[in-house]
Amino acid sequence: MSEERKQKEPQLKPFVFVHPTTPKGKVCAVLFLIVILCSIVPIISLVNKPVLVLGMPLVMLWSIGIVLAVVIVLRLALHWGVK
């Protein structure tokens, strides 16, 4: 029985890239890419200054903003029904 099951199951590719097909999906993908790019080291090093904002270092405020931006983009995608 397991041999029959193995023959019926399609073989998956080792790497599958699913790209968005709807305009709303493309907007969410671009927004998410922008948020991810804002969290990489070259951008973080621009914000890593000895400045206090509301009693917090600027880089800490930046990381909180990134987390909030991720939540907003994912919530927007959920609201639009992007899959």
C-alpha cells in the first residue's frame, strides 16, 4: 500500500517560490520587503546613534517601529485576503 501511495504523490521541487498574482498581493509583498530591508544591518547602523527619544535609544525605538510595521503589513494582508 505504501508503494501505491508513493507513486500517486507528486514530487515537490526542493525550492518553490510562490509569487503574488493579485495587485493587493503585490502591494503587500512590496511593503513587507520594505519592512525587511529596514531591519538589515546597513540601515540599523544609520539609526544607531547616541540619541534618546522618549527616554529610549533611537535604535530601540526603530526596532519597535519595525515590529509594529510588520504587524500592520500582515494585518493588512489578512484584511485584504491575500494568500
